[in-house]
Amino acid sequence: MGVMVSTRWFMVTSMTAGTTETTQAAAHPARRKVLAGLMFAQIMIGLSNGITLSMGSLLAASMAGVAWGGSAATLTTIGAAIWAVPLARMVSRYDRRTSLSTGMLLGAVGAVLAVIGAQFGLFPVVLIAFVFLGAMSAVNLQARFVATDVSAESTRGRDLSLVVWSTTIGAIVGPNLFTPSARFSEMVGLEVHAGAYVLSLIGQLIAIAVWLFTLPKGLKPGVSTAPDDSPATLTPMARRAIASVAVAHFSMVGIMSMTAVHMQGHGAGLTIIGFTISLHVAGMYALSPLFGILTDRAGRGVTIGLGFGMLAASALLLVIWPEPQWSVIASLVLLGLGWNSALVGSSAMLNDATPAHHRARAQGRSDLTMNLAGAAGGLLGGIIVGAAGMPYLAGLVLIVVLVQSFLVRPRRVNRS
């Protein structure tokens, strides 16, 4: 029905994706080492993100009330948006290793500030910590593009998806450390939420060490023969790719950021909340290789269209059945799968639609837009769920997904 409203555009775009690049890029000689390093580091990032993001909503809600529950996701995504562009510029000026390591160090500062804020009841410090933790999210997103720097064009979608997929392990384990981290906090005399950020700090430092040994110095997007002063405007296909991933991120962050608070309000304990978030995160990353293969074989647009369909179905479940745990779990799984499919397809499409010498800039712009959309989703999520409840937030997400599908539909299909 409405979920499939944009299928024609996605099919047409799939057929045209990739036409911007006329030559087959050869794989980088260090491709396997780089991919292995990226994947191991992503496990650490997934662990750090998985344990802190939802714990952040519980920490904020415990310190300032339910309405502030969405502030963790909102400020983290605002932070990711703030850091995305300077980190992308750092790629052009230096290289990927410098950019990723700098972003992770900023995230480590956020983890330290979160521990201090939680321990001493300093809510403004906690809010600042969320902004710095956003750098970790920005790095997490940038890492997928590092895979495209070393991949051949024919395996671009698959290599990108493998890096996204590797986040699964840590991201699934992370939310299930809620209870152990709380016990660790009690054991060492920290505030109950603070232990999660200590574990996050350790994971971030390990990721930095891995990059220093596996990412070659000077690694950055390939150099094109086109002049560097050629226009850096985005093509229509690139704009569609960015708009698609922005809507997916708005939907995912909006609903996910308030799920822990929503479930806690209906009597769920930390264990079932952590389990639900783990399944959601599994949906976000576990099937990435499948979506990567689909992207390379069926087309970028088909993968984006599939993602939009799952996002709409996720929101519809929470509109109709917002309270049963089975409905919330099913919705969160679909939410993760839809986000994953849209992310992989749109990221590959953006790469196809952008010349090599403008890719770092376009990728930074994409991540900036994506994170601003996510921040809007987190901000509205806290306000709407606090004032009216989860069904109204899910209804808004459903409308946004369907409207975006309508806006990017083809006006006419040229078969000549």
C-alpha cells in the first residue's frame, strides 16, 4: 500500500546508479588489512555506543525527568553533526587515520565527562558529555566510507556493508551490559549509570590503537584526473541519497531514543530493555552483508526502497500496538533493518554520484545532514513521548517516511 509508494523511483534510480563513474576503480593493495582493522575497531565502537546510548536516556531521565530522556540521542546526534564536517575536512588535509583517531579521542573526552557528571550529579556536564560522545558516532559513520577508499567498484557495496556489519558484535553485547555495568559501578563506588561510560572509554582507546596499526598513513579517497577547482555541487542523485539516509536516521533515532523510557514507563526492567535494544542493534547491523550484496546486484535504489518499507512498517506497529512487548520488539527490529538497508544503499549511491576528489566533502555533508535529522528526531521524540506517548511519535515517523517517498518519486519514467 502506502509503504510501497516510492518503488518506481527506487527501481529507476537503481538502473542509473553508478553512471557517474566511468572507470572501474582497482582495489587498494592494503585492502584486506584495512578492512580487518576497520571491522575490529567497529566492534569496539559498537560496544561503546551500544552500552552508552540507551543508558544515556535513562541517566538523563533519572536526573531531569522523562522529557529529558531524548536528550542523550539528540545531543549525541547534534555532536555527530558538529564533528562530521571538520573530521571530513581533516581527511582531505591529512588522512583517514588522523581523522578517525581524532574523533575517537573527542568521544573519549565525552565518556570521561559523563562519568564526572553522573558521579557528582552535574546534569549540564552530562549534556556536554553527550555532545562529545557524538564524535564517536561521527567516526562510526565515517568508517563505512573508508572501506570504499580501498575497494574495487564491483565490491564497493559489499565492502562497505562488511564494515557496517562488524558493529553488530559489540552493539549487541553493549546493551546487555546494562546490569553488569551497574554492578561494576556499585562495586567501585560510582553512580549506577557511570560504569557504562568507563567501559565505553576502554573500547574507544582500543579502537584508536587498532587504527594506528592497520590504516596506512596518507589513506584518503582516490585522486581524480578532474581539476580540483571543478564545481563541488551535489548531483540530483547525490541529493536523493542524502535525503534518503536523513529520513532513515530521523526515523531510527526518534523511535529508538525513547524506547527505553517508553518500556520503563510500562513496567519493563533493565534486562528486557537491554534485550530489546540488542535486537534493534542486531537489525541495524547484522544483515549488512546481505544488503550490500543486494546493493551491488539489484541496485542502490532497490535497497533504499526496501529500507523505507521496513521503516514504515515499524512505525505502523507502534501506532497500532504501542504497549505489548512483542510489538515493541518487532518494531525495533524492523526499525534497525530498515535503517540498515537505507544506509547501505544510500551510501553506495552517494559514492557513485560523486567524483573522487569531492567525495570526502560530500560524505561530510551527508553525515552532517543525517545527524541533524537524527537530532531533530531525538528532540521531537522526547517532547512528543513526554507529552502524548509513543503512538504519536510513531505516527509522525510514518508520515515523514511516506512524504519523503512521495517527494522523491519519479515525475515520469523515460524508457528511451
